[in-house]
Amino acid sequence: MTNLPYLTTARYNQMIALSSERSVQTSSAELTSGGVSGSYGEARNVQQFIGQELILESVQSYKDGAVLNHERLKFVRDQMDKMRETAVELQTRISLLRSSTLASTQELSIWCNDRLGYLNSILNSRFDEKYIFAGTATNVAPTVDLATLPAMALSDPVDATLYYQGSSSDLSFRADDDTVIQTPVRADDIGIAELIFSLRLCSTLPTTEKDDRLQRANDLCLQGHENIVQATNRLENSQKTLERVEESLLNLEQEVSENIKELGYRTDSEVLQDYVESKTRLQLTRYVTTSSLNSIKELIEKIPV
């Protein structure tokens, strides 16, 4: 999914600006083609002004989108951290159960079932009313209820299709005209799948398979933790790219704003007001001049010959 800027307002302003120019040129030779700005001088190239305005409108649209996307990437990052912490805690609990006779097998199984529900809520979380771990299928909950999955056998392979129902494509957004940024994390990522399956292995621990299940769960969890860290690093790279684009947009906005300032083109209402005031001054001058001439004429007529 890619978000693009909307320039409807700028296009409207373009038509208004051109219309104003034509009206003023036709109505009065005293007015310049683009209107006069007392602060910045005369706009001699209306098309140049309009081009700069369109660029500014696009930049502002991208900046608005960047704020939302920055928050969304941060939200995803926070959820990844929660899953990484879950992987670390699972390894700690497995290690404790394998090394201490005081640790409870039942307690670990209960905790794992609880964590599966916790992961369910994380993976099906939404930001801006969209599912963030479903790839481009943002209107679809990415995972089924993990508690409803069948009991996992010791040798079952890690298979994300067992629970994942989102898209196979990463969510993306356009940060500027030249940059598309990926959100490189989905609920079917291998690290997340490995964490889910390691929890499932420990959710039931029959005595005859306890040691083997704990060993495989520990191995899966360790690998899952490493893969989650790698996915988080990819996410951080997307965040850094967005930050660089934001800085570039800010610089471009300042540059374009200065260009518009130098052009000095004013709004339609300002040009119209200038026209009315100019016509009023012209009419008043003509009235005063005419009145003065008439008065002089009357005086001349009264001078005796």
C-alpha cells in the first residue's frame, strides 16, 4: 500500500492565480500581471510562482504523511521489543526448569499458554485503524486465535501458514517523490513463527517428552530471538531512512518558501483589492483634476476682456 500526496488545493489555486492575472491585465493597464507585493516586489512569472506553490503543497503533504508513518514505525518497533522480551524470558524459564528441581513444569505450561494469548494481541494490534502485522492486507487480522491451534507434536515443523492469514507483501509508503519505505515485518516472519512454536512446544509437557520438548523449544526460541533482532534492525533502517527524508523535506520546504517569498505573488483577494483601490484612486484623481479645470475655466470666463 502506497500513500500519495493530493494536490487538489494547489491546482485550484493555480486556476485562481491565472484567472486573476487575466482579469487584472484586461481591466487595468495600471496593474502588473502578477500583482504587486509591498514587501517582496513584483511577480513577473506567474507560472514560476505556481510551480513553486505546487512543490510546496507536495512537500507539506509528504511531511504530514511522515508524521503518521514515523509514529506507525515506532509502534511496530515497540511491539517487536515486547516479543523479543518474551523470547528472552522463555529461555530463562526453560533454563530454570532444566536446572532446578524446584521449578514447576505446570507453571511453565500455564505461562506459555498465557504468552500465546499475549502474542495474539500484539500481532493483531492496529494502528490508525489498520492491522500492522498483516502486510498489505491491513483490513485483515493477521493471525487466528493461537489458543485454538491443535496441540503441537515434538517433531512438527515451524509453519507460519498454520496461523497467518495476512498478505505475503510488506506494507510500504511513499516518503517523497523518489523514496518508498518498507515496513519489513509481518506476523509470518520466521523469528515470530519460531517464538510461537517454541511456546506451543512448552504449553504441554508430557513426562515422556519433557526433556526433548524443552531442548527443541530452547533451540527454537534462541533462533527466534536472533531473527526478531534482525527484523528489528531492518525496521530501524526504515526509520532512519524516513528521518533522512524528513530532513530533506524540511530543507526543500524552506527553500521553496523563500522562492515564493521572493516572487511575491499575492492571493486572488489581495490582487482584487489592489485593483479596486487603484481604480478608486484613479477615479478620485480624475474627479479632482476635472473639478480644478472647471474652476479655472470659470475664473477665466469671469475676467473682463
